[in-house]
Amino acid sequence: MSPSKAALDALRIERGPEKPEGRAPLALGLVILVAAVAAAGFWWAGRPKAVEVRTVAARASATQDGERTVLNASGYVTARRAATISSKITAKVTEVLIEEGVRVKEGQVLARLDDTNVQASLKLARAQLDSARKSLAETQVRLDEASTDLKRQTELIAKNVVSQADFDHAKADALAYKARLEQQSFDVSVAERSVAVWEQQLDDTVIRAPFAGIVTSKDAQPGEMISPVSAGGGFTRTGICTVVDMLSLEIEIDVNEAYINRVEAGQPVEATLDAYPDWKIPCKVIAIIPTADRQKSTVKVRIGFDRLDPRILPEMSVKVAFRESGQPGAPAARTVVVPRSALRQEAGRDIVIVDVRGRAEHRAVTVSGSTEEETTLSAGLTEGEKVVVDGPKEIADGATLRETNP
């Protein structure tokens, strides 16, 4: 070996054998990481998908002073007094004095009809009455003359100055004029009644309001024919206008006969017009019509407003809540209202699906009343909780929910 190579070998550092334990922790960590990523991938792929639903928050239906809702229903505002004003005769309209929305008083003239023929007939009847009265006056004069002559003949025949024939003739004249006077008196009476008939016919050409109210529709124009009955193939009007007495407005409700036992006369009611959903109108049951509709299985209930308001109009849609008064100072029953679509059936029970922090919870509820659109619950749900109203038919208890509310 050369001296330079020996010097280099002397400077070499000797390394011991490599230990395999130095790489083992690194490899183990890589294996665990790969396994964790794979498990996460499998969980993500196999996780349950969120169910898309639409929810609505339950709203309270309880009132103060111990009152609670025992039944909810819907109906319409109706007028107890409303009439389509027509005529008693068939005639041509010459003048219409009203428009829609005009307030009219009782007896106010609404329209006039053609009275040309009636005026002519009335003039003829009055002329006949004058003639009858003049004939009656003439007969009265003749009767007075005959009575005076009969008195004279009576005195003379008592003195045997005149013959019995003259006396009988005077007596017959007096009786004849008396009978004629009675007949002509009846003729005058008949003529007076004829005049009254034509005066009534003339008055019938003037159409007046039968009661105070507001005109809601105008159905005829000048130049059209009007008749109390339909005629002329639809070219004849049967009414001038429709008048509604706004002081007679009330609510008509068709209550399912299964719930009519919850309604009684004088019962307090809270009404809400669809046009003003935030306006609660105090009302009271006027009467329960004592018959049922076999086709709809309902009973009609009349509800009166405690106080009328110009915003309340005929034929408006309205929802009502029938109240039940409890003991003074008793806590109000906390009933809530939800859409009817939120109510489901499970094992013969009424349930709703509640959204609890994004999870579906099947909850049994107690139904205290129902309408075509809403259901009142007296137990099982509290105000503000969200219930599913639109979603799949089957939603598992505990399923993840995702709201799609607009």
C-alpha cells in the first residue's frame, strides 16, 4: 500500500450497520394517514343525504283573560239586507240617477221609466171621474125637484085636490131619481178608484230605494227595457241596480257537523279578514241555523260584528276562531296553529315532523280544530317551532333536513 493511500484510509470514518427501526415510525404514520383518508372517503360516500323540505313556524292561537280557541273555520262576509232593485211593470228606462259606490237613502229616486202611456190613461180616468161627478150633481138637482113635487102632491091629495095617478107619478119620479143618484155615486167611486190605479201605475214608473245603503252594481242604462220577469231572450233587464245595507253585514260560516257542539249562541269569536291579516275583529255568534246540509255535512252559523268598519265589505273572505271563556284569571290555553299540510298520520296517531337543529323529529300532537287550510293543535307543539309542510312522503325520524324556504 502506498503512503498516500494509507494516509487517506487513516482519515476515513467508520459507520456502524444501519438500524431498520429508524424508518419504522415514518412508515407507520403513512399507513395510518392513508387509512384515515380512505375511511373518510367511505363515510362521505355513504353518508345519508339531507332531505329537502319546506318548513313553517307554528303561531300562537291563544288569547288573554282565560279564553282559548275551540274551533277554527272560514267563511264570507254577507249582507243581511241586499236587493236587486227592479220595477213592477215592463217599460223602457228613460233615466238612471245612480252609479256604483253611491250611498242612497230610503225612498231616494234611483231611475225613471217611460210614462207616456200611463199619463194618457190617467188623464182619461180623471176625465171620466169629472163626468161622473157632473152627472151626479145633475141627478141630485133632479132628485131635489122630484122630492119637492112629491111633497106638494102629498099635501094636495090629502085635500082631494089631485088624483091618485098624479100622486103616484110624482112618487115614482122621486124614487127613480133617488135610485139613479145612488148608482151615479157608485160610478163616481169607481172612477175615483180608476184614477187611483193609474196614479199608482204612474208612481211605479219611478223606481226608489227600499232602504238606505250603497249601490254595488248598476245593471241598466237609459233606452233599455226592464221587466220584473226575464223576457225577450235576454234583451230585457230584470233590475236597475243592487243596493246593500252596510249596517246589516255579518259573517256566514259552514261548520262541520262533527264540531258544531263547540259552537253556541252568544259565543265570542275573533275574525280575521284575508285582506287585513293583522287586524283581529271581535265578533259574536248570532245564531246557529237549525238544519244541516246533507251534501256538505255542515251547519250554517251566523256571526255578527261587535263594531262595523268601512273596511269590511260584502263577499270578503274571512277566517274565524271560536273562543271559549274560562275562569277569570286562569292561564290561557297555549294552542298553536299550523298549516293543514303539516299534519301526518303515523300508526293511527296525528303527528307533525319538527325541524330540531336540522334533524327530523316525529312528534305526536292533539288536534283541537281544523279548517280547509289550517289546523289548531292543543298539545305537542309550541309557538315558534318549525314543522315540515312540504317534502317527501316518508321522512325518517332523525333524518337530516335542509330547508328550501324562499
